[in-house]
Amino acid sequence: MRNRRFLNGVGQFFDVMGSAIAVSSAVRERRPVRDADLINLGIDPQRFREIKYR
């Protein structure tokens, strides 16, 4: 049971890292960011789209 919790935590870590990489890549390349990635990072997609950047 303890091993399963550890592996679950490692899996969640990689999910969050994957979302962070996907969001930063999309912003850098000026393409739309997936809502699922923003939600995974704890960011409100609607508020994120209100941000203006050059």
C-alpha cells in the first residue's frame, strides 16, 4: 500500500511538470493553451486568457 502511494505521488509530479512544460511552450510559441493543462497547474483558464503579453 505504501509503495502504491509513492508511485501515485511520482505520477502526479510528472503530470504537473508535463503541464508546466506544455503551457510555457504554448505561450512562447503564441499558440492556445489547453484548459486541462492550466487546471492541472491550478490556474483559472478564463483569468489566464485575460493576461495580455507581447
